Amino acid sequence: MCLGNVVVVLGVDIAIIIYDNEIMEYGDLVGRKASEVLARLGSASGGLSGEEVVLRRGEYGYNRVEKREAGVLDILIRQWQSPFVYLLGLAAIIAALLGEYADAGMIVVFVVINTVLGFYQEYKSAQTVKMLRKHLTLTVRVRRDREEKEIVGDELVPGDLVTLEPGDIVPADMRLVKVE
């Protein structure tokens, strides 16, 4: 399942979740009435029932993108993947071949210091982002069992009716049903 890009929505009232290509192809959405889309998804204007949500979550899973976190080795390798570092490495080799060992040594020391500082900054930033992701939770207003409820964005399932207001983040791929 894919959350796609984070989008800020303006002036939207109701949207329907459609984030699984098995449920409906994009072409099926174009030119269809909202009632047809709801029927195709087995949803209704009152939203999904609690039982249906449980069944769909079992079939489709949670609405989240699993992202592999960069390890220490990944971060270290990235420090060496720069044209600037390649150029300095070449300069150090040329200086050594010309017998300028002090210059070659200084260039190597500079590259090592740059690598250590870059690694430290990127590692600390990755840890900060990881901590922020733990503490930030996207909440979404959905209509289920004919009531509007606020749930965690991970709990959305195909066919959920989502209410959006100006400034809200779109929690998944959706088809707009009603715009005011």
C-alpha cells in the first residue's frame, strides 16, 4: 500500500479511500458517479461497518509504507559518494606520485575529517527523524457505522469515507466524492 506524496488539500469535504489497484483501476474512476464508486467498493454514504473494516484490514493490511532505515554502514558509504571526494582522492594520488607527500597527506586528512563530520551530522539527523516519526501520528476523520470518528491514518482501509478540511494532509490515494 502506498501513501504517495503528502499533499495539502484546500476546500475538500468528503473523499473515498482507493489505494489498492485490485479494487479499482484509475479508468474506473473517471466519469463515474459517487454512488457507483461507493457501490463498487462495497461502501455506503454512512461509511463502512466495524465488521467490514476488520475484514478489509485482514485482506489489505495497514495503510503504511514500510521504509528501510539507513544503517551506520549506509551512512558511512554515502560520505564517500561525492564527486568532491573523488576529486580530492585524485589530487592526493597525483600529489603522492609527484613526491609531494606532505600535500597528499594533508588532502587525505581533510577527506577523513570531512567524512567523520558528515557521518556524525547525518547519523544525528537520522536519529532525530526516527524519534520524530515515533511521536508524530497522522489522525484522520472517517465516517464509519454512520458516525464520524477520528482514527490513526494507519487504520484506513479501502472504501473508508474520509472527511478533509483545508490544511489537512491527504492520508492515502483517494477519489473525491463531494467538494464544497
